[in-house]
Amino acid sequence: MPVWQFFHNQYYKNVEILSIAIDFQGKEKIMPYIEKLDLGFPTLIDQKNITSQLYNFKAVPNGILIDENGKIVSKKIGAFDIRDKVIEKQLVEWITKSNPINLLPNKITDINNEAITLFEKGMIYYESGNIDQALEHWKKSVEIDPSNYIIRKQIWAIENPEKFYSGKIDYNWQNAKFKQTI
């Protein structure tokens, strides 16, 4: 998110940035991290994984570009990284010149309804304080839908909070874990 803050500082007069953090543990876990960053744009917390179901994605980061009329003009599902010079250039041209943008390839995926049902049951357990039952349901969800990196990552965050919530997020550890699963 710090790279987005830098981008926001350059283009805030021309574009609005909104980030959505998907975190099953809710705002209590993620807000200290967000507040520490002192972002100049809003961040919403999606505790129920609604965003991924609406836009059919199983991994983050994603970019959804909406014009001044509220129309989605482009989206890139997966690997939307502002540090990628091609993506940065396309965004700058879209913002400054109103050039059409195509952030393909989109990795639109089919959402497995059985896996989502297990996820939702897990959320009920999680919200009632039964973390073990929640994790059991989420792990079954990932067995059914192994490409769902969002649910998998949330399991890791609960089991290994030090890799997610204690200062710097350990992306190298997450990438290594992900490579073990594919």
C-alpha cells in the first residue's frame, strides 16, 4: 500500500483510490497496520469475502478502474501491481489523457459454490469464537477449491499472525507457502 500512497500523492487531483482489504479477522486485526501507513485514501475491510465473490477472483491484488460515470472501464484480476512499469504507464495515461486502458489478461475464475458454502459456515464459527471449527471448514473449502488463495491466505494469517500483523508483512514467506501448495 505504500506504493499506492506514493501514486495517490502524484495523481489525487485526477483520480480517487479506494483499497479493499480482505481479512476474515476483521478491522481489529488490520486497522493498526492501515493506521500506521497513514494512507491518504480510504480502505474498506471485507471480512466476509464478498468482493471476491462479486468480481470472481481468488487472489489479490486486483485493479478495477471505474470512470466518473460509475462504469467499470477495465479490470485486471490478479497481479495488479503498480510497481509493474507497464501497469503504471497505462494508469498514468488513463488518468492524464483519458486514454482507454486494457489491463488484460484477466484471470477470471469460476467460484466453487460448495467451497463458498464451507467458507460461510466457517465464518459463522469464527464469529462465535470457535476458531478451530472455522479453520476446519476453511481448510475443507481449500481442499475443494485449491486455487482459492484468499481463503488459504486467511488460514495462514490465523495460524501465523506474526507473518501478517507484526510490522512488515512477510511476502516471501507467503510466496514460499503458496509454492508448496501448487
